[in-house]
Amino acid sequence: MRYGNKPGFKFWPVLACGGFSLLVGAADTVCAKDAGAKAAPAQSSTLRPITVADTIGMTRLADPHYSDGVPSEGRVAQFSPDGKKFVIVLRKGNLEHNVNEFLIYLFRTDEVFSSPKPDLLVTMASSSNRDGVHSLRWLDDNETLAFVGEEPEKTAQVYEFNVRERKLQQRTSHPTAIRAFAITGDGRQLVYVAEARPKRLSEAERQREIVIDGQSLDTLLAGDSSYRTYDWFWTDELFSQREQNRALQIFTQDPVWVGDGEDLHLSPDGRYCIVPTTLQNNGPAWWRDYTPDDESEKMSLKMLYSMKRRSRERSNSTFLTLIDVEKGTSKLFLDTPMAGFSSIAWALDSRSACIRSYLPLDTADAAERKARSKQKFSSELAVPSGNVLRKLTDEEWRAKTANAPKERNVAITIEEDLNIPPRVYAADSKTGKKNLLMDLNPDFASLQFGKVEPVEWSVTPKLKVKGSLYFPPDYKAGQKYPLVIQTHGFTENLKVKGSLYFPPDYKAGQKYPVVVQTHGFTEKGFSMDGLNEWSTVYAARPLAGKGFLVLQTYVVGDDFPFAHFNDDQRFGVTRIEAGWKFDIEATEAAVDYLNERGLIDPSRVGITGFSREVATLAYMLTHPRHHYAAAIMADGFDAGYLYYLQTGSAQDIWQYDETLGGNAPFGDGLKAWLKESPGFNLDKVATPVRLMVDGRRNVIGQWEWFAGLSRLGKPVDFILLPDGDHILTKPYERQVAQQGMVDWFCFWLKGEEDSAPAKSEQYARWQELRKMHEKGAVSAKAN
């Protein structure tokens, strides 16, 4: 097996296993004998600064929800049905080969307090944006694992691995990548969702006219004239496969909507499967009778009802479809809003399914109807009719959905915090005994870590938020440092928090340059980049190692009154506008807070915006209250006119209008856009801006800023990662993004350049931008 097809890539030794290639190598995680061993990285003069390569090579839990910031509880280990064995799936980036490696380790439950050595079963490596291993589960024989796996330059398939025979078998041979699957406990019946096969058009078909009615501009320019707006979900096909027989496609009236690694719900006997499918237009009129108590769900329903869809456009809301696997037919199973995102568990006899969702309003009992309109219920539904049999208590729901043997007393957990890297522990729930199983990153002992401090600041006298502040390793009190703000956190809470990453050599009293990273943070989790290793515009510890303070924003407290934070409409007319403006004020208040603490040099503040936070940053740069010395905007919605015009999505258009106070950019609404929309105020930008997009289709989304700033003679750098995913996953792309971020802020906030010859062109380009910036500053001062 070889990683990639580039010259210089090394060959790795392989072991033939059941007719397939299996990567083998020494595990770089270690088993610790002393459960009380110090977990925090040591500090000494021989330690080296953290680099971007260290963040990419970090070993971490492979669970995708954990990577999204969900706590690790219940996600660390997959136990066999008899509870005697369990596996842990880890991942790490291999920068040399530009792949992500996924490692499956086996443990025996009765040995976890005897310091067992991790048994590495399989290593898969993905060269795509997909995970190399996902959706792993045990079969009923207690010795077979089934999962979706991927190898370099190959498509994802379903694999089975026998832990007793140590034999890997490829179960499917589908021509396109498999995204999700379900399998019966005996392994005989398989149902899976795969990417659609490319449609080959005849010459006559290619010459026919195209009716434009719902497509987005970027997809049309890319050559896709279909009516799929969310094409990463809507190009899926559903298949069933019985034992080693040929896979058969199952057609549904509405497209299946399943993301990579999400569950398909196959009945224990393999007869039925419940899948989410997309909704046509705005849903039935009677859905408007649902008035959820939950604010986020209330907003989702309002968005669904308010959109003005074109005739052929589908929504991104879903309902549940029941598949008769034996007959290859499908029918509507639960006709309620957002049912496709329900929790589901099958009864053992396959005659009913337990679902947590809104229930139909087809009841004559007025009180019951009102209750159903307000909240979700745990209920048991008959199969195949979908009739509600009964509601379930919380205890009944937990009992029916629990996937672990009740008699198991051993819990496998990850312990970590802002300053302590993750380690895997085994704990006895009865005796309290605990043992360290795996130190996932023993090489961190050679790195120089600065402290990370949870911080909290006020947006208004009553509204506070939280974040995390990363300090340089050599931080010195009293010194003022440059700051980088990493953003990602629209919310409607009153109290927000962040985490502050200090340089390793931080000195109290010294004022530092600062970088603010936005998009939220995990209060109890360890991160190298500041936000779950998302990478796109996050590089907290490498920046701290370069002498920056890095603020990762932000989250809010549990006491946040979501329903009432904007009762006085201080932050905007619509709820989405209020969230946007609150986000802006929370970020700007962070600069004031850190400056009042005497930590930062306010003339050297950099800031990033990613995804929805691009609009937040765009507004701050075009309606400045603070000066930002440099900024990076990556792969997001910018609240601009060109982005508005290019989208074909009713959802995007509705969110745009709501962001700009409920106004469309026509007639009287254009007046509000001219004042508020960042794209119409680019002349006010006084900050060097680096733009980055992931994927060619997204270039047009940030073209307004690139073209506008270029036309105005303002410094702008634009980077395209042609095959990048929204959250970057490939090691090389992560390096481009993160190292580019470090270099960009070092250049503008500290006047430093990397002497590597390979970067000479980059710095020649940036030096021209600096001349442009200095010329603009002189001109602005003269005026």
C-alpha cells in the first residue's frame, strides 16, 4: 500500500490479512501503570515550542460528535454484547503522507486494572475528507466488528474484522463511497447509504435547454444543473444486501438525508429500516400548529414556515420514512416536524420502535393536543403502521435505548481539561478504583505548553460570556502581548465565556499581541488549536508559542434567558439579527476586557472569522469600534449582496433577510442594506484581510471582498483549497491553513517573517500588501 501518488512518498510495510492489506506499526500511545501519574505536560528549558505539525499529529478520540465538542462520556469505548471486550477508535494526522490514520485498539474488560498493553487490531488511513473508520459496532457473536473503513485513494466500504482470527474482510464493493450503514446482529442483512453514481449524459442531453428554478449560481457554474441545494446530503442512494448477494437499490419517494457516520435504524430481524428523508417545500399547513417551548426548535419551525421556496426546491427539514427491506418499498412513518432528527431504538421483536420526537396532533383530547404541540415525547410506535402505542417514562426510554450490558461495572472515560491532554481511564463504578489505560500523546512531554485560563467578561452590565485565553509559555506579568481572537459563537445568552491561551514564557505585566479565535470553546476539553482541532482558522497553541495571547470565544452560562435577552430590541429587530449583533458586541467587549486587565497591546489585535462568524467579522471591519491589525475570513457567509444573489436556497435568503433586520435588498430595504451590509461598506476597512475558501464552489461567496478591496487598493490575500472541506481534515490542507494563519499574524502584528526559502514568494506578496497598507494609512491620515 502506498500513501498518495506524489514523488517522495514512502512505502509502509503491510501485512496481508484475509486478502486485504492492513497497515501495521508500533503504537505511539502508551499504557501507564501509575494511575496517579502526572498528566500535565512538564516544563523545562529543554522543551521546544509547539508547532502546527504537533497539532496535526495529535492522537485523539475518533468519535465525530466528540470532534464537534460533544462530551466524551459514553463515546470512548464500544463494548461487545457480552461486555467481556471493548474497542477504542483513535485518529491522528500523518502530515508526511497527507492521510488521517484511524486505529482500532482492543482491550479485555477483566484486565483493565492490570495495566494491559493496548492491542492494535487495525489501522485504516483516509486520503479523502472522510473518516478512515466510522460507525463501528459489534455483531452478536462477540468477536466480529463491522464498520465503514477507507484506505488511501479508495472509496469507503463496509468491513468486518474478526478479533479472534484477526481477519479483515471487505463486505461491500460499491462503486462510490458508503456514508452510513446498518447491519443485523447476525451480520446477514446489510442496509447502507452511498454517494450517488455520476450521471452520464448523452450528447443530446448535454445540448438541451436547462430550466433554472431553484439552483444556486455556484452549482450552475460548476456544471450541476440539478435542483439539489444541499447536494452533499442529497446525492445519496439507499441499498440493501443480504449476506454475499448482490446489493439492491431501494428507491424512496423523497431523497434520503444521512450524513457520514449517522445511523440507519434497521430492525433486529432485518425486515424494516427507518431513515430520514427530505421535506418537499414548507410542509403541511397543520404543522404550523406546533408551537415548541424550546427556543431553537421554535426558530427552526419559523424558518421552515417563512421561506419562500421555488416550485422544485426542497428544504433541509426531514421526516421519517419506513423502508420494507424485504419488498424494497417505502412509506411515511411519522408525519411531524423535524422527525428526521429523532432518537430511535427498536424493540427486540421488531414490531415496534421507540422514538423521541414530536407526535402527530390527530387526537381529540384538547389537553393532549396542546402538550404534543409544545414538546417532544418518548413514545413507542407500532411497525409498520406508525400508530402511537404509548408514551414512555424517562426510565423506560433509557432502558430501551441503552446499548451497554446492565451488569457491567467498568466505565471507560477520557479525562482532560484546558491544560491537561486527554488520557483514557478505566473506572470501577462500585469500588471507585481507577486505572490509566492510555496516554494518547506521550510525546507532548517534550513540548513547551503555556497555560490556558477560562475567562469571563461582560457584554452589558447584565450580560456576560465565557472564553478561553491561551498564554505564551514564557508569559511575563506586566508585559503587553499581541492578541489573536479566534471566533465562533453566536448565541443569545446573557453571560459569555472564553478561554485565554498564554505564551509558554508569559510574563505578568508585559503587554502581548493578541489573536481572537471565535466559534465557541469547550470548557472542560483540551485543544491544541483552540476549538476541537477544527484547524480552518484555529491555531491557538502554535500562536501562543510565538508569543501571542490567543482568546477563543465564546460560550454562555446555563442560566441564559434565551427567550428574553433581546426584549428591548437592543441588539436588533429580528432574532437572527439580535444574535448577530450580540455576537459582535461580545467580541468587541473581549478586547476591552483584556486591555483593562493590562494583558494586551490594543494596537496589535488580530481576529479570525469562520463559517457564520465571517459575517460577524465582516461587520466589525466595516463598522469599526476597535482597530484590528490583521484579520482572516474563512469559508463563510459574509452578509453581502453578491453572496445573497448567488444562493438558490430559500433558507439562506431567509437568514440573510433576517440578519439585515428582516429587509431584502430592494426598494426601501436597500437603505438598510447600504447602511448595515459589510459589502457596501468596504471603503471603511482599514485592516489587512486574508480570505480563504474550501472548495471551488465557495470562491464566489468571498469574491465581493476580494474584488472590492482590490479595487479600493486595500491589502487582501486570497487562498483557495480546491478540495478542502468546510472543516479541514486533510493534513496538508490543515498545515496550509494553520501555518498560514501563524505566518499572517506574525507578519502583521509582530513584524516577523519565517526564513524558510519555500516561503519567499509568500512574503514577497505580503510585503507588497504592506506597502499598499502603509500608503492607505498615510492617505487616510492626510484626509
